[in-house]
Amino acid sequence: MERTEFVYHKKTYNAYDAQQIVFEASKYKSELIIQDGNKRANAKSIVGLLSMRFLPDDEYTVLAEGQDAKQAATGLASFIARL
């Protein structure tokens, strides 16, 4: 399992942001989970991502498992950090 951390920089978080994360996560074959403390969400599920509360300057973790796990974890973390 690969693990990459990122800081969320955007001041707001909405359904459009969640949709963009799902589109990006869907480019990878690995299973992708975004974690904040004890809360976890499947990065390929809009419903799961809408339940996450991304707050500015908070740190989150991307967990990836699968054949492209390293690329998926770093790629998705970078994408979200640049939103």
C-alpha cells in the first residue's frame, strides 16, 4: 500500500471539486482512499467525497493499493493540492 500526504489549499470545497477528484482518481486502476484522521472516503465515489470536509491548510492522506499504486497516490495528492 502506498501512502502520500497533501495539504488542501482551497478556501472552499463543493460538489464540483468532489467531481473533479473523482474524474482524476478514475484515471488510475488502483483503489484510492482519502483519509483525514479516522474519516475515510473512496476517491472514486462522489458520495464518499461529498461526506469529506476538506478544510483549508489541513493535511490529508491518499492511500492507494493496486498495480499503479505509487503513481496513483502521488498523482491524486498533487492534483488535490493544486485544486
